[in-house]
Amino acid sequence: MKISIVTTLYRSAPYVHEFHRRTIEAARKITGDLELIMVNDGSPDDSLEIALKVQRSDPRVVVVDLSRNFGHYKAIMTGLAHASGDLVFLIDSDLEEQPEDLTLFYERFCQGDCDVVYGVQQARRGGFLERTGGAVFFALVDALGDRPLPRNLVTSRLMTAPYVKALIRHRDREFVMSDLWEVTGFRQFPMTIAKLSSSPSTYSIWKRIDLAVKHLTTSSTRLLYLVFYTGLLISMTSVCVVIYFLVRYLTNGIGVSGFASQIISLWFLGGLITLILGILGIYMASILAETKRRPYTIVRSVHRSTNPPVGEQRQPASLIGAESQE
């Protein structure tokens, strides 16, 4: 049995050496056949140089260098696409998640009733504003999203090769990783683990807001239907009001002032425009989902101790460039 360990590097220079040591040590307790894949996500520090030094001293290490910063989630998908193990252990490299959790995950996996064992925090970290913002985000997702998101997830998870193969088949170009983990299915089991808060988060408040907006606008059709039905409700209400004033005029001779008629007209037209935009939005969302064809990431180079012959090199499915999809 082979285990692939996948991590990403972004401002990770202080942690690379210790992460490598602790991760390899934890994996060796399970199997001697392993690989450690480090994906450099355009890190501005010397994470790549340190990772390459580690790779030159340890043939089990593979360094995937991306051409620029593509984002944490897309770097994860790139690393998973390069994994070749029977089991794949995904974890962040900042040591806030313990590499030793691999042993706990494997013990639970060996019970044979799950395909994925993933980590969950006991409670969200951060101050009052960060925790409140997280609660508001999940409330919005539950209300407007097509499906709820699991709470307090961490990156670390142990997955079977078939699950990883199914996961990287997704072609969404804007996505939230926890949503893809959920929709991929299979038998998944949560385990409560401890997560430290030793390093500052690279997710600013604006980045979190952008993430929330992207998630709702790329994965929620309920939001579009809500717009549609809101426009329909406004239109029908305005029609009822017009009928009411018309009946009142015909039966009692009470006319409608110019101001009221303008308000009714604006109300009707506003509802009608919202209705039309809702319909167009549903069609545009479907078209947009079908026409995204950009690759997740662009790999500048892959550093391995031993490379297979050129004719036998495998190009990961999720990294196929535009030229091979034309």
C-alpha cells in the first residue's frame, strides 16, 4: 500500500523542514511506500528553495512549482491530481494541523466502513468578529445555498484513491473546496481534532467576503429562483393593485392621482424587469457552468528524484491545458 501526502506552500518557509520531518515520521508508522507532494502556490518567500533542498535530500518528496499564485483550493486540486497513492493524506503545511493525526485517521479508516476520514474543529478559532462573520456566512449559505456546508472543517483528511479520482474530475473553475468535498459523495466520517492558531491567517476579511459571494453565485441555484419568484410576486401584486384602483374608479368614481399612478407604474415595471433578469440569470448560470474551460493551474515544473520515460509521463486530468481541449 502506498500513501501520498499532499500539501501546499504559501509563506511556508518557517515550517517546511519540521513539516517534512514530522509527516514522514508519521507516515512511516503505517507504510514504507510513500510520497510527499509539495505544491508551491507562487509563494513570495523562499518556500520553493527550501522545499527543493528537502527534495534533493529525500527521494520521496515531489515539488510541484506553479507558474503563479492560483489560490489555496486550486493548488490543492493540482497536488491531488499528481498523487499516485492508494491512500491520499491532505494537510496544510503550517503545522496548525498535526501531521501525527494521520495515524488517528488511518486507525479509523481501517474499520472498513468509510472512504474518507476528515478533521473537524471542536469550535471555530479567532476572535468575536471572526466567529460572528463565520456564523453569518453559514446562515446565508444554509438559507440561500442548494445544500448546507459542514461546520468547522479543517484541511486534513485521509482519502482513498477512487474518491480522489472522483474529486479531481470536477471542472468548476470557481469553487469552495468544502462544497466539492461534500458533493463528491462516498462514505465520509468526521473526527474531532485540535487545530492550533500559531500563525496569522492569509484570509483577510475581504477575501472571506469574496469567498462567500463566489460560493453563493457559483453553487446556488436557489438564489436565482429566489430572485425569479420575488420579481413574480412584485409583478402580481402590482397587477392586483391596478385592478383594485380600476374597480374602485368604475364603482365609486374615485380616480387615481398622478403620483399614485406613477408609483404603480414604477412598481409594475420594476417587478417585471426583476422577473426578466431572474429568468435570464437562470439561463446564464447554466451556460456559464458549461462553458468554463480554463485549467485550474499552470505548472511551471515538477521536481522528482527519478522521472519516468517521456512516453510514460502522465498528465493529470484536471491540469489539461486549453490546447488539448480544443
